[in-house]
Amino acid sequence: MPTKQTRRSLSVSGALYDRLKEHCEESSTSMSATAEEVLREHFGMEPRDPKLARPSTTFKKDPKVTPIEPHRRRKLIERAMERTANVYTF
């Protein structure tokens, strides 16, 4: 028999999604766990019990990443920040 659904979805802008994905790939964490951690902290909630969390299986141990030139990376980050600056207010 199926268990009760405890997860819900959330829509975010493409720019925010890309930044979150990049961060999670660099730190080898899941996007869901990172989003939940940040939101729990923002709303003053207790951290989730780590025993309940599943390890991330999405990322390879040694991903082949092509570095972005510093000046291009800076422009990409600035553009993403401009697009997400006024998207969400709490």
C-alpha cells in the first residue's frame, strides 16, 4: 500500500534553478536537501534529522567540469542576480 506523500514541488525562476544546481554540483549535495535547509533556516525551523535524509546519488565522484573564465563567470553571476533580485520576497 502506498505511503502518504510528504514531498511537494516548488517552482523557481530558471536563473535561480541554475545557480542552485551549480552550487549543489560543486558541493555534491542534493537540490532538495539544500533548498529545504535554506528555507528551514529562513523560517526559524529546526534542521531536519540527518538520519531521515537520503544521500545524493545524482553526482559523479569526479565530474569533468570545464572551468569558466573569471570575467565570463562574473558576468553570468551578475546577470543571474539581476534576474532573481526581485523574484521572491519573504
